[in-house]
Amino acid sequence: MFNRLNSFVEKCNILTDAQHAFRIGRSMAADQSVTESTLEVLDNHLNAVGIFLDLSKDYDVLNHQILLDKF
């Protein structure tokens, strides 16, 4: 299912270039983008703030049967 959905999303160009999560070969691009943006801000003598969230483990504790029953 992931492969079919991913193929459709890529073919129809649904996601922006800023979307890196769950996209093949995009994790390094995200790192580079954050680094370049941070350096640009610091070069302009401004403050840089980053908030990074990793929600991948949140789904491990969910009761999947309850979620499926809701559909």
C-alpha cells in the first residue's frame, strides 16, 4: 500500500519540496536545508530556534484495534 500511495503522491506532485519525512532520499536534504537556513539567520545576526519532534514511537503504544473500530 505504501508503494502505491507513494507512487501516486510523487507522480501527481502533491507534496512540496519542503516535505522530507517518509520520502525516499530526502533525509539528508532536510538536514542540509536546516543547516543552510540556520547559517543564513546567524549571518544576519538574528536568533535561530529549532523545534524537532519525533512522534514515531507514539504509534507503538496505541491500541490499533480501537483505531480500526473507529473506521
